[in-house]
Amino acid sequence: MTHPDEALALIARQEVDLLPEDPDEVPLHGALGRVLARDLYARVDQPPFDKSAMDGFAWDGKPADFLRIVRTLPAGAVTDRPLAPGECARIMTGAPLPPGADRVQRVEWTEEADGRVRFTKAESADNVIRRGENQKAGDLLLGRRVLRPADIGILASSGYDRVPVQRPAVVGVLSTGDELRTPGEPLGPGTIYDSNGHQLAAQAAAAGCEVLFYGRFPDLPEPLEAGVGRALSECDLVLLSGGVSMGDFDYVPEVLARCGVEKIFHNLAMKPGKPTFLGRRGNVFVLGLPGNPVSTFVNFEILAKAVLARLRGLRYDPTLVPARLGREVRRGSADRVEFLPARLEAGEVNPVRYGGSSMLSALAEANALLRMEIGQYVLEGGAEILVRLV
């Protein structure tokens, strides 16, 4: 069995053709969550002029008992008339400094009377943000990344109204199993609803992908081969749930081999998710996941996201946060790395009620995963650990 950390290393070492740039640059308001296709550079100095860092009075810094207030400068106001000795300008946060001023006295430390102002306390700083102090035109603005709300603001501040983004990864989802029914259909004896297909499609959509849902396939090689063949021609990542183990009706590995998919690994020292398969044909990856829904969910979080990062040319960085374990966690077998659904609140993490990888309802409470290493039977209550957010 492949250790999950080695599986991630194998994914990171895959040589791939990165997803191409979208042929059309997208409007800034539509770029959130998209992958920036190339590095972008600052178009203007930030700030583009010397500006006041606070509301107050702009002046030349020369000692004076009183200064005469000669004008008021709101943000956006510009004046060419320099301040004379003994003069000051009332200035608002963000307004350009007038000629002749090189510092700002905050309004809280002043007293006004008859058009003049007296300073009641000396400033230790000039309270001015100098032109280009935050960033110079031509500096790297943003490297390739998934664009976050803060990135949108950064791009707007430099005048970008359209940005080059990568084409979204196309993820195909196939569910296998004679027992599956589509939600909304009546259930017969021995049948269950297909939750995996909808869950995987939602996870892929949440990861910023375009999703093609190919539906349910019976436990027969011929229709599955046709579905996989179509998905391989249309997708960047193909996700299958069920049929990857060693049972008499687990046809996925055989079908993938017939479709020209080369195995990267099959079977992980991981719980849930031992039978997981990863392979590729050309630049298209195929991830075969176990049928139990928690296995499917966890494997997408750990492995599918790593594959998507590789296709996008991004570093794979899951969100790990420190937390204190609220109570002891004990298990009877420690031959695999185990990920347990857990709830993180106010810095304390506790496993949720969980009866195994078929218990999908456990994920309703979970917002994190606890990791237990091979050979580790107990996590002590009160221990400081890292948990993975999901």
C-alpha cells in the first residue's frame, strides 16, 4: 500500500501541461475564484502621491505657536498654491499634501479658534504616506494564484479592469453501482440513493471547476468503458466512485486499463480510502474512489485537490490550523493513516459521532479532519495538534 504522503509526492512529481489561459480576459468582477494565468505588475505607484494618513492639518513642520488655516482639502482635492510660512491646510485622510507641507498634525491633538489652530501635543511621526511607499509601478503585484477578495481589491487599486485567468479545470463525475438510484426516484429493495456523484460534483464546483456529471453506471464493463472513454476525451480530471476494490463486480481498474489509463498508485495506507486508484492518460487524470461516501469526501479533499493544484501549476497547501484536542481519541487498529471527521470551535477540536465511512451524516457536524499516524493508537486529550479544515 502507498502511504498517503507518498501519494501526494507522486502527484507533485507528475509532469503536466498546465491548463491554458482562458482565451478572453475576464472582467475584474468575474475573476473571484479563478486562477490568475500569469504574473501581473503594478501599473501605478501606491499611493500615486504623498497623502495624509489621517484627518488633521498639513503644515511645513517649522515651529509656530499658531498656524492660520487657509484651505480645506478633502480626499481627491488638488491645489497648486503652496502654503506660506505660518499657514496650514485642514486635510482629510487620503487627500494629497499641498505644496509646502511635509507633515500632518492629527486633529485630536489640536485646538482651533478664530481661523487658527494650535497644536496640543507633538507628533512622533509625519503622518504622511509617501508616493510609492507601499508599492512602486513595475513591482510584482500578484503572482499566479486562486484570486481571493483581497486580490480583486489589489488589482482594482492598480487600474486593472480585466485580468488574464486560466481556463477552469473540467472535472467529470461518474457513479458506479447497480444499487444506486437517482435522488427523487423511489427506492426498491437493496437500493440506495447516489450521494457520491452529487457530493463530488459539488466539491469540484466549490474548487472552481467546470463539472460534467455523467450519471450512474451499472456494474458492467461495457457501459462503464463507454462512459469513461467519453469523460477522458472531455475532461482534465475524471472522478469515479465505487468499483475500485477487489470484489467480483469491481470493474473500474480493468476498464481504466482498457481505456489506456496508466496507474500511478492503487491502494493507500489510508483510512478511509484504502482502495483508491490514481492514473492518467496523457494530461487527463483519473481518480477512482471507494463507494463509501465519507471515503469519497475525504479523498477529494486530500487527493483530488492536489491533482487540481498540479494541473493549475499551483502549490498544494491545505489549510492546517493548531488546536487543542478536547478529549482523548483512541482506535483499535493503527496500520493506516486515519482521517477522522471533527468539529473545531474556539480553538478546541473534538471528533464528531462517527460510525465509519458509510456514515455520511457525520459530515453535517464536521468542519475539520483529525489525522492519526500509522502506529498511533491514541491522541491524548488536551494535546496541541494540527487539524485540517474542510
